[in-house]
Amino acid sequence: MRKELFLRALLVGMTALLASCSTTRYVPDGQYLLNNVRVKADGKYPDINTSQLRSYVRQSANARWFSLYRLPLATYSLSGRDTTKWLNRTLRSMGEPPVLYDSVQALRSCADLQQQLQNEGYLRAQVALKVRKHGKKADVTYLLHPADYYFIHHLRYEIADSQIVKLLEATGDSTRRLLREGMKFDAGRLDAERKRLASVLADHGYFRFHKEFITYVADTLAGSRLIDMTLRLSQNRRDELPDTLHQQFGIRRIAYQGTGDDGQIHLRRHVLEECTHLKEGAPYSATALQQTYNHFGRMQAVKYTNISLRQVPDTTLLDCNIQLQTNKPSTLSFQPEGTNTAGDLGAAASLTYQNRNLFRGSEVLSLELRGAYEAIRGLEGYSNQDFLEYSAEARLSFPRFITPFVGRSVRRTVSATSQVSLLYDAQRRPEFQRRVLSASWRYKWSFAHRHDRYQLDVLDLNYVFMPWISETFRRDYLGDDSSRGAILRYNYEDLFITKTGFGYSYSHKNVAVKTNVETSGNVLALGARLFHAAQDDRGQYRLFNIAFAQYVKFDVDLTRSLPIDLGNQLVLHAGLGIAYPYGNSRVLPFEKRYFSGGANSVRGWSVRSLGPGRYMERDGRINFINQTGDMKLDLNAEYRTHLFWKLGGALFVDAGNVWTLRDYSDVQPGGQFRFDEFWEQLAVSYGAGIRFNFDYFILRFDLGMKAVNPAYREEEEDHFPLLHPRFSRDYAFHFAVGLPF
């Protein structure tokens, strides 16, 4: 208790010291600290996006932690003026120097804001600058007076090149135009139309065409807000005759050249041709050129790609030379790591061999050996208190679809990966030993210029067998003949899982969606019924005398990021998972069950220590076996801020739990999901975290505190730890790599 009071007093004292430090200490006389910057629009123009226009302001005030405290500036102000001292240099490098108000930059910001408003159609927009000075600080406000926006009245396309006119008519270009009569004037839309037209022509052989050949002529009508707009596509060069046409180019020859030490390309010819979207005898295409770069770039056997196009003299033909530098075919790597499972510390290491060009088609063969050790605490009645795991995995990936049902045209337009894998994993716990043998066959693919990805697990076979179970575990958990014992026994018997699944993910700007659906055992169950297979005394069909699992499972994750300013953002996340066992299974396999708590869930609880529902162990201890469910809900809100250097901070609130769909009252009392009371069983936690962003990876330290605990006995303070906090009872510390969502 004294230690907790000391830590709190120390934290309050440090905060008070930084807050009391003068933030204007290093502001010279006659100058002002840029205290606040605001962008405001007239009240009658609610459609103006002031947060987006904020990016046109050339000066920003010093960063504020969580949009409240300028602690980086306060840290800088703590330093002395003698920079030869180590402490002063350290404080300055950790902090942030004061941003001084610059009137010239403010006037330029006004001009930039006015120009942007005019580009958005507010041609009579004005921007006023208001500066309020108090002490040695200045508050700056940019007042936007957009006035009414303008519309395109008449629209004409003047294209002097008759060949281009015919091409656009043949391709139905008029239906894809971005400009329409009656639309709001928008300079960004005008430029996008120039780029679109230039792209269309560049994909139909116009090798030397660019958007600068396209200009606009605008004529405003007096006394109105209407504009007559003309798009003009000029000739190739202004000094040529009026009837000179732009030239279309075709590909005459494509050659491949290696740039390595031996000058050889260690890829099969048909693989090179499949990655090359430019074609001999076909018109030049800028999109095909970019797709060629993309396809070679995603091949792990290729290190570097350079494509040069040379015009054949006195012709409209191009010779294409593709230069490739390949990677070393084989690598060997060793990776140690630390582990932390519910507070049990351990270590792991993996040795990986990789061949990036197994069959000279950029196929990747990966062989991995992994071993792990963990010291388990809190188990009584077992002779061995350690966890050991070792595994061997082989994966073979092809950078294309390997299937007879996909044609060459589809393979050329889709970025796809075909993968087969084989895994053997052995686990030895104090309670039991588990062996897993799995084999999978899956496809992953995406489309160019789209933000979604797909995955199809054609077949994922898992054979789980238990060669040894300790007598203590068998007596305490599996020896009971009641439903409690039957449910547990199901998860500690030999089992077949034959999974088929489909996943979809979308990520663009501030929105990310990830979904997955999988099912298992349906084909085997159908075959058993068709052939009238016998059932055992539990009503289960068996394959090779082993019961197979039958279930359906669905997961969805939604993440939305809301930027507040350059250094702060609010991230919202919701995750829902539900799985239902049926047919040959009354209980989900342990590997498919949900758990709550941990670094990526409700962070006031350690991993696998929350739920299901209001369930808690009779002795109050964590039971990773029983604290699982068939359904999971996670709701998270995290406020992220940049502190200084590579350090970031976060404040978060988490809510969620897991539930069972069936009533297992003997083994998990209070764990079944019910619509009328599940909201009362939502666990809530809050906390703070530190992130070290090293660009390639992020180290995360989170401290979570329980706020609402659905698993309590009779004491009210155990139900609402937020009102009756006790650090030793309510905290959970998490270390992880990467962001939680």
C-alpha cells in the first residue's frame, strides 16, 4: 500500500513539475509562442471541411499529449542554456522547441486557404486572419468566408486529333467522364479528368502523351454563378501543322536480360512471359507496363526490375528490354524470442531455411524447426511444472494460381498465391501431452487498384491426438461421468478437424474490415449418412476409429481511425465471433473456442482469464480450460498520441467477454449467452500504454485496470473495481509486438 502511494505521489509530482515549467522560457522578447491555431468557417456553410483545410496552414502549434498538455515543450523548457552539459542536451532532444508565430507564414497560409476554397468552387472566397496576443503567446484564427459556389453550365470537349476522337468513341469514353453539366465547379475534379483521359490514351499506344496536352478554358457568365467550360486536347507540338496527329506506338520486341554476376535469369521462360503484360505486336499500354513491374516485384526470387523502352528509328515501334536481378536462392535464419502467457514467462527459438526459387518459377519453400519452453506457476498436484513445445513445418508457396480451373487471362490480372503446408507440433504440459498433425491447401489473391484481399482454404486437415494424460488431470477433470466430465473429455480425446473456409479483408484510408467463415465435417457427415455408417455410444460417426468435428464459425472485425490532428487520433474497434457445434459435435474443439482477456482484447484481464459470462472458478483461480466459449464480443476505443522521438502513448477503454451457446451449467455455470442479460456480463477495463515505433515493428506496453467485473461473488467492490480500485487485484500488464487492432 505504501509503495502504491509513493508511486502515485511521484507521478503527480512529475506532472506538476512539467506543467509548472514556463513554456515561454525560450521565446525571445518581441516574439510570441504559437499557442493555438484554429480554422473556422462562416456558420452558414456547414459543408466546409475545416479539418481537411487545416493541412494548408503552414504553422502548427507545439504538440500536445492527448490534445491537452504540451509536455514535449515543457520538457524542452526544463533544459538549461548551457548545451555542453549532457542533461540539457538530453532534455532538448527529448522535448520540442517552441514554435514561434510567423506573420509571413500566416499570410501565406491565408493565400493557400483562399486558393483551395476557389479550387473547390468558391470562386469569391476570402480568408481573414485574426491574431490575439496575450503575454508572450499568440492565438491564431483563420476565418473562412467561402461565399456561394459556382456550377458548370455548358461543357464542351474540343479534340483536334481525329484519330483520338474515333478511339474515344469506340471505347465508349463519354460514359466514363468525370465532368457533367450542372455539377459543382471543382478544380480537383478537372485535374482528375485530365489524368483519366491521359491514362486512357496511354493504354492505347500513345506512348508520349501526357496530361499537359489537355487544357481548360472557362468563361463565367456575368451576374451569375454559372461557368461555361471547354476541355481542349492540343496537338503533339505547337509548332507543327494543325492536322498533325499524335502517334500511336506498338511493341516490336521484348527481351529479357539478367544483371547478376553471371548475367543469367534463373526463371523459366513461360514464367517471365506470364509476368510480362506488354505483348509483342500489341499497342503500348502504360497500365500493362505497371502491371509488369508489379508482378515481377511480388516474386521473391526477383530483387530488382528495370524496364526500358526504346523507339525504333523512323518508326512508331518500341523495343522493350526487361532487366532482372535475382536474389540469392537460399537463406538460413535463427530467431530467438521471449514469451509471456498469462504471466508465465518462457523462451522460444526457431531455425528457418528458405529457398526462393525452388522450381525456377519463384516458388518459395520454407522449412522451420521451432522449440519453446515456459515455466508454469500455480499448478498443484503435478510432478512437472514446465511446458515444452517443439514443431516442424514445411510450406511451399507459388506466386500464382495452381489449379486447372483458372485460365491464363485470370492469372495475369490477379495477384495470387497458392500455398500447401504440413505441420507437426508436439506439446508437453504438466497435465497432458498433445500432438497435432496438420496439412493445408489454400489460395490468397487480390486485384490491382483495389483495397480488398481474399483467402480460400480449400482444405485444412488437423489430426489432434493425446498420447498421455496425467492421473491428476484425469481424476480432477475427466473422471466425472456427468455432463461436466463428458464435455471436457471431448476436448482431450483424439479428434479429426477437416476445415474449409473463406476470408475477406478490406483496408482503405481510415477503415479496415476483416471477415472469415469456416466449416468442418460436413462432407464426412454426408458420406457417413449415405453409406449408413455406424455410430458409437455417444452418437458420433468415426473415421479410422476417430471422431471428427462438425461446426460452423464466423468472425468479423471492424476498425475505424478518426484523426484529430497531426499527432493524435481516436481508433474504434469492434470484433464479433460466433461458432456453433452441431451434428457430430456437441462441443467445439478446444483450438476453435474463443477466449477473452490479453493484449488484444479486454486488457484489464490477463489472457484466457475472463469469462465465459459471469463464470468464475470455485477457488477463484484462472482455468484456461474452462474459461473459453462459443461466442466472443470485443469493443475497444483507444486514443493514440505521439509523445516524442519514437515514443507514443495511448489511453484505452475495452469491453467484452465470451459466452457459450449451449448451457453447460455443470462445468461453466453462468456462461451461456442470453439476449436479455448479456449486456450485464460485459467486462470493462481502462488503462494506458506506451508504444515504441521503430518503423519496421512496434513494441507495446499496456497497463490495464478492471472497471466492471461480471465474475464476482457477493462483495459490491468486486463488481465495480472502478469505484473501489485495488491495484494488486485489478491490474494486468501486457507486452506485445504490434498494435492491438
